[in-house]
Amino acid sequence: DVGNDIAIYGSKLYVVVNCSNKVEVMSATTGKRLGQINIPNCRYIRFSRGFAYVTSYVGPIQLYNPNAVPGAVYKVDTLSLKPIAKVSVGYQPDELEVLGEYLYVANSGGYMAPNYDNTVSVIELEGFKQVQKIPVGINLDRIRTDKYGKLWVTSRGDYQNIHSNLYVLQKKQGRNEMHVTDTLNVPCSNFCIQGDSLYFYSTEWNNFSQKNTITYGIIDIRTKKVVSNAF
């Protein structure tokens, strides 16, 4: 129930199945089932140096729960297909991204509306511990890196007065810490970076109008400007 993410790493295909609390693992060439990784309320998967990293809401599906438990990232051995470590992050973490020696996690707090989380958790890969939380925007979702070492992060807003948005994070001058450098005021549900272009689309729901507003566009990642409102 609810395939939420899919990725190939090496010879294996991984499918994150959210509400069934598992990651199904198959041969990438034949589709034959090789195993199952049990992770509660799992969301997204990324890979680095022989390990898979999976975000988890940890607690059960329970909307509008002010007492929701913090989320986590599970570290999985891709040979044994067994979780070998877990680190707590923010509330209801969604996408994650590997950049250098760190793992960056977009925390949504989606079960805690209207008190959404607004942080990106920074996990040190070597020690597998959370070393920083970066304030960004409420109800975060997607996070990706570009070839210049910047992080692009989306916020879904509150579906009412605070709109979906796109943020840029870069390292502070002379330091290793990331911080928000640009707020683009562009609604974004998902995106893909190819070369110097970021292709995005938005399906933005509004509780007042009970309608979606659908938009598309292309951003030049060097200037951080929208250069087209169509593909």
C-alpha cells in the first residue's frame, strides 16, 4: 500500500512502500524479489558507499497528532538488507540527500498541522549522528543538490495562507555549515535538475478554494531566476 519512492543501486531495485512499513528489494534486471527491509512508515531512500538511507515517520499514520513522535533515518546494509543503525531527526521527515560527508533531511511535521516542522536535519555520515538543524520553511518535502554544491528544498506551505516555496541553501563563507541564502517565492511540488536548468512543477492545493493551482517552469540554477513558465 502506497509505493512512495523507487531507486536502483548496483544490481538491485528498491521500492519504498509507505503504509506497509517495508522496502521491497528486487533484481534490477529481472524484477525477481530478493528480500524485504522492515522500516516503520518509511518514506524515501538514498544511497552512499554501500549503504541505503531511508527516512521514516516512525509512528503510525495519524493526522493532526500534536503528540507525534520524532522521525528517523535508518541506515541499511545493502548486502545483508538489514537495518544496522538509526538516528532521530525532525518530525515526519521526507526526502533526503547526500552531499559530501553529510546527509540532509527535509522534515515536514506533516502530522502536526498547523504546527509544522520547518527544519533540515544534518547527519554526519561517518558517525551517523545529527549535528545540526537548519531552519528553512514549514512542511518541507523535496531536497536535491546541484553540481555547484547548493541544496534546493521545497516547502508545501500550510495549504491556506502560507504558499508552497522553493529555497536555496549554501555553505556559509569559510565554514562548513549550510544556511538559507535564497527564497525564490516559487511554488514547487517536485523538480529535476539537468545541467544548469531546474525543471519544476507545482500542484498547489488550497483549503479555502478547494482547488489545485498547477504551474510549470524552468529556473537557471546559476542566477536562481525563473527563465520560463513552460517546458
